Amino acid sequence: MKGESILELKDIKMTEKQWNSSTKIWTEKRGRIITLASVSIMIIIAVSILYFVASKGFSTFTVNKASILDFFTGKLWKPGTLDELGRPIVGALPLIFGSFAVTLLAAVICAPIAIGAAIFMTEISPKFGKKFLQPIIELLVGIPSVVYGFIGLSVVVPFLRENIGGSGFGILAGTIVLMVMILPTITSLSVDAIEAVPMQIREASLALGATRWQTIYRVVLKTSLPGLLTAIVFGMARAFGEALAVQMVIGNSTVIPHSLVEPASTLTSILTMGMGYTVMGHAENNALWSLALVLLLMSLVFILIIRILGRRRIY
């Protein structure tokens, strides 16, 4: 009897081990299936969006027979009008110029301010920065773009009109609004990049007799340079795709401006203004999808630059 009970206990234990083993295997397989399904859904969505925008964007050149060269170099944007060859007039150079102008100017002005604020928050006064400046930056990130645009329309445009000249609408107004919008983004990422620098590097610099400012300038900033460049490019990517705030202050004139206070337009402003007033499949609608394709390709370029910079390591 005792032998039989011992055998039964062994059988029960073996059964429990087999059950636990099969349960672990099934859990492992289920986890792999769920993660694979999630990744597959993301890939399908991304490829579908890319295919849809590309198919619609190329319709301007395949269906409506517009010239790709004229699209990128032409200065006249009238997609509802046909030229002598029966092709829509889709010169998108003023729109592309406006998008790059406000993006580059905003990044050039904003980058030194954001990096300086990040240095203050991490190297000069970390306690004050974390206690007071960090909540302010997070608050600026959460403000909707329409609020920035309304403030620009109510404050920036009248100020430029009264003190600089012109109508107040133009690239300068759009640059100021975008600069304020991307400032918290670049600042937050710059803080992360500077904080990622190992403390041993700072201590080694100070041990060699360098001052705090020499350590910050020659050691910390150079070491965190890839992260700082990534922050700037990330801010430029957001500025390039911003629509509503820029639309409210730039003037939306499809010409290449001769000064910063003349009305201009961007790819996003023309898209938001015209998409609701066109019919799917017509030349005007296809031209807007071509602008959307340019925006998508530029977003991919920014992402590629960010990934390349993210792989660089100085230390």
C-alpha cells in the first residue's frame, strides 16, 4: 500500500510538472503570437498609408499628365486651371519654399535658446530647473496648436504690423509662432541628451583643472552633440508638419515672398485650406495629395536623419 501511494504521488508530481511545462510553452507561444500580430498590424497600417498617399499623389503626374519638373520648380499654383497643353498648373515651389523657410528659421532661432535652457536645468541649477522650469515646459507641450495660432494672430501679427511694417502676416510671424511651439520639444530632448553624459566624464574634466564652463562647453556639449542634433531635427520635423498655427499667421499667399513680412504659404496651410473644397479624383484634389506625398517623404527623411544621429556615440 505504501509503495502504491508513493507511486501515485510521483505520478501526480510528474503530471503537475508536465502541466506546468505545457502551460509555460502555451504562454510563450501566446505571447509571441500577440506581439507578432501587433507588429504586423503596425506594418500593415504604415504600408497602407504610404501606398494610399503615394497612389493618390502620383495621380497628378500619371492621370492629369502634369510635369514633375514643373511641380517642383514652377512658381504658379492654380491646379484648377489648365495650361496650353491641357495640364493643370501645379507649381509648388512657393509652398515648398515657405515650408522650409519657416522650419529652418524657427530651428536656427530656437536651438540656442533651448540648449541654453537645457544647460541651465542640468548643469547650472538642476533643483530650480526640475522644480519650476520642467512643469512650465510640460505645460507648453500640452497647449493645442490652435491656441498658439490664435495668440500669434492676436499678438504677433499686430506687433509686426505696427513695428516692422507690412500686413504682419508672413514668414516672420510663422517663424515666431513655430519657434515657441518647438521650444519645449527641443528643450526636453536636450535635457535628456545632456543628462545621459556620464558623471565620470565631468569629474575627469574638473580633476584636470578645467572650470565648470570649460567642462560644459568642451566636454558635456561635445559628448552630447548627437543627442542635441537629434533634438533639433525632431523639432524641425514637428515644425515642418505644423498646419493650423502657421495657416493663421502666414497669410496663405501662393507666391515666393521677397521679405519676411510679406504673406506666404506652406504645404500644410494649402492642404488644410483646400482639401475640404475639392472633389476626389479631380485635378485639384490630386494636386493636394501630391503635396501630402511631399510632406510624407520629408517626414521619412527627418526620421532617417534622427535614426542616423541616434546611432552616433562620441563616448
